[in-house]
Amino acid sequence: MRCGTLVTMWLGQYDGDMSPQTWPCQATGATALLPSREFLSTNDPDEAELALKEVLCEHHISLRDRASDFHASVALAELADLRIAHFRYGAALDITAGPLGRYAMNFTLRGVSRVRHGGQRAAAPSGAATIFSPLAESELTWSSDLDLLCLVIPAHVLERQFHKMTGLDGTVHFQPGVDPGAAHLARSLVSSILRLTSGGTAALPEAIAWELRNALLTALITELPHNYSAALLETRCPAAERTARDAVAAMRRQLAAPPTIPQLAAQLGVSERTLQSVFHERFATAPSTYFKRMRLEAVREALQCAAPQDTTVTRVAAEVGGFFHLGRFAGEYRAMFGEHPLDTLRSSASGARDR
């Protein structure tokens, strides 16, 4: 199957004698492209190991089939600071890997993947998924017909989203085996991203791309079991803490169209004085300062992933952070990050060329 071939994207159970190009779309009824930017095509396992250090980590491939059957085919798509990779190796093999240093979620499209990660074992036939956390070593066994999508997330990206959602700091350790029902939301979002971007060949507006990215991270944090699940689902909390969490969530939803603090307080059903007091107690700052910092950080993240030829600082500032006075925005941005926003945008282009 060539990279970019149109497939029906259900990460659900494969049964029946079907073309390897399509899978029944019982989850969404929609079609989507696989990642279409060819990253690797080789018959040499050593070359595959070396190249894939960039996508995942250093690892070792041991073939269980004839070497002549091996052909590594890998294609990529990107959304903001996330990557989606499509893997097919054509031969049964074992993989051993050290700590990834990032999060990776594998969705099995066809075949079977068995994993041992952090002392836990899991099997993922077609329709199932597994997830890997940054610090544990891994052992994987792949069937010869395995096709899978891998969502790759830098560790600091997921952990920053987790902190924004909960106020907690720490490394999130997921259980490697993922129930198909629990993976449904993330699976649907990955399918939508590939469909909307034509397999990663079409760029989305920054605001939409980052909203999809945040939705995908939130789905992983809320739907999949991990070491903070109990704390995440704790519903009883002091009124001040609940107000702070609700306020931060409301701010995050309205970055591009920020309400005034009185308007925000009205949305939450509290007085402006109460909101001010909660933020000073919880965050040692005023809600307006916290909100502006959140909006500036969102703009910076978008600039770091944007292509200068496709956008401008003015556009990103307005669409992502709701900043329409460019001179004032640039001054506040420089005061917070130590550089002009245009320098951030140019640096993103340099980083892309280096990669």
C-alpha cells in the first residue's frame, strides 16, 4: 500500500478477507488518509533502526522471518507539536527499546502487536491500542502483517497540558494496555486530523490545529488509566479550588476571544472580588495577569510550530491569543519570553530545516 492511499479508518476489529488498503469504518463512518509524507522505505533493518531514532528512540530490531521479507515503510503527518506515523515492516519481528523520553500511542490497524512496558504486558490485535510512557523500557513483538498508526507526543507537551488541567506537576505513567472503548475518543480525533489535513499534506489554520491538539491531549489524560487517574476524577474539593479550576478551564476555552474579568466572574457565577481573591491565594497573581500569560504562551506555542511563509505574527496573535494591538502585544511578548514574536516565528523555520 502506497503512503497516502485513501483508506477507511476504523481502528476497530478487522475480520474477513478484505483488501489491505481498507478497513471497515464502524467507529465514525468517515474516510481518512494515512500519513502521506514518506519518511523511510528500506529493506535494511540497520538503516531502519538508525532512521527511526529521530521519530521514537534508539531501539533494536530482531527479525523472526526471513530477512528478504523485511521492508520498513514509514510515513509521517504532523499537527502542531505532535506527530502521527504509519508503520509497516512486512516481517514478523521483535523490538527492544530503552526509555522513549516521550509518549507514544500505537493504534493497531491490522495484525497483532504484543508489548511489555514498565513491567506490564499487553496485546493489541486490530482495533486495540497500547500506550508508552517516557521513562520505562519496552519490548515489542509484531506480526508480519502488522499495520499501525503511532501518535508521538513530546513528554513536556503532555505534562504541561496535564498541569494546565489539574494544577499537578509530575510524569504521567499510563497503563500500556488500552481498552478499545477507552481509546475511542483519541482514535476518532486521530482519524479526523488525518482526514482534515489530507494525511498531513494540508495545513490547518493555527487556531484549529491547536484546538485539535489540545483536545487529543485532553482525551488521553481523561480517558486512559494512569497514576493520577484517581486525583483527576476526584470531585470533592474546596470551593476556592473548584472556582480556580473552573476559571482556568473557562480561560482556556476563550483564549482567542478573551472575556473581561467581570465577564468571566459572571460566567462562573461568582463575584469579581471572589475571583480576584481565589487567584491571589491559588496562583499568587491576579486573574487578568494569569489569563494574559496563558494567552501569550498559547501564541508562542503556535509560532514555534508555524511556517513563516504561511502566516504572520499578526494573524497568529489574533487567531490564537485574541491580541489585536500588535505593538502592545509585541512588548508584552518580549517582556515574558525575552525575544520578539517575529524571532520565534523565524526560529521555527530554522528548526524545521534542521530536522
